[in-house]
Amino acid sequence: MDLTKHAFFEGKIIPLSEAKISIATHGFLYGTAVFGGMRAYWNEEKKRLFVFRPYDHFHRLLNSGKMMAMDIQYDEESLMQLTLDVLRTDNWQQDIYLRPTIYKSDMGIGVRLHDLKDDFCMFVMAFEKYVKNDTNAHVTFSSWRRIDDNAIPARGKISGAYANSALAKTDANRAGFDEAIVLDQNGHVSEGSAMNIFMVRDGVLITPPITDNILEGITRRSIIELARNELGLQVVERSIDRTEVFIADEMFMIGTAAQVVAVTRIDHRPLGAGLMGPITTKLRSLFDDVVRAKVPKYQNWVMEVN
């Protein structure tokens, strides 16, 4: 990470190298922080940077904060303006990733959420592929189960909860796979380690419902809308059994960081033809055009940095 760049920390924009917290900070000690994953894309033709759905990302961030009894002085609009200020400071001209975070910033020992100060920070970094093998990913079913809403809110991005994702991801990678599929407590397909899941069966696009302990993904919502409106696909939100995945025609994983990752093998079984399928291919291409402000119909999904 380029430490000469800037971040927003303790109410102001400062060099990233100076944005530091104490090892006694509550958010560090107990994972009492929430975050958002956001991307901005460089459009070479327009010579402009475009942030993808910033209002929606900040709205989810603030909702995650509510689940963790957090309160900060910013709303969605002020966070969007702050984002513009940070991005203009370093004049980014490439694809980037933004990490806004709300955290319990008091120092000391004691497991709780109340009577603690909440702070907001954000840094930016250059970012390319989250999954290197994103057109031909090989995945496995994880032995780890997805966190349950009655344990840690799965629909929010709670920092401490991502230990669950890390366990699944590392086991999958060390076993030679690109990603993991994580089941919920009922044995239904929930997510990847940090991505929403879609499969295609008989021309129908199917994805787990938000009640199966998934993150309420913004890229997920966007893909559903694009599939229905632009490709004319039927999209069904329902629980998915484990063995259904083996006989799917296509499958892909999506997320802000991952974008659209084509899955072609599951536990050493080829999925469909064993190649990225036509629906996945079309959605990958369309999504890439949308996030780079190349589709006027979806111009309201991106915020121009000028």
C-alpha cells in the first residue's frame, strides 16, 4: 500500500502513514467495528473516476453501525462529499478500492457496545483482481458454517465476523481451491467466503434469499436488476440445496471486491460445460460497462469524481 497517499482519520484528511490507532483500541481488541467495501473505476475515454453506488454503500454502512449500537455525526450525503474530498486529494487515475470504517475508538478492556465512543475513518488503495482465476474458478464446500443472524448479524459487515470468512477462505486455498462455498446452519448454500452466489438452472437465475444468512449485497442487488431488465432473465431468490450446485448449468460469485467471478469446477466436478457460461459472460461484460459509466441508463449508479 502506498503510504504517501491520504486517508480520512479523526475528522480530517491526513497522510495514510499518520492514520494510526492504539493497540488498546476497543475496535481492534474485540472486532467492534463495521466497514464498507467500495470501488471506484477509471474510465479512460472520459478521463474520469466513477464511484459505484456510494449512497447505497454508505446506507448499508450506517445500518451496520445501528446493529452495533454506533452513532456518528455523518449521514450518507456527507460521507459521499467526504469521499470526493479524499479522492481529489490524491487525483486517482486507476481502479481503486475504498474502505470506510466505523469503530469503537475508546481504549481499554471490557466486552460491550454501550458507553463507548464511535469514530469514522476511510482509506483508499489501488485494487485489481480479488480472485485471480476469476473466469475459471475452482471452488469447494467448506466445513465451516456461515455465521447465523442470531449470533452475529450476517447482513451487516461486522469486522469481527470476518474471522468466519477467513477460516473458510484459508482452508479452501490451502486445499488448492480458489474459493469456498459456505453453508448455513440448515445446510443450505449461503455465500462464498465473502461473496454472494448465483447459479443458473434451465435458464433461470437463482440466488439465496437474504434470510439465509447472507450479506445484503449491493453488487448482488445490481446483478439482479441487470439480469431482469437487460437480459430478460427470470430471477428467483430461494434456498439452494448443496447437491443442486453440482447439476447447475452455470454458477458465479459476486461482490464489490470480487466483481463477477465465474465458477467452473466444484469439488473436482465440472460445472455445466466446465467453462464460463453465456449468462455469466454477458453479466460480467455488462457490469463492467455499468461501473465505468458507459451505460447511460445506469448513470445514477455512479458518482463522478471531478
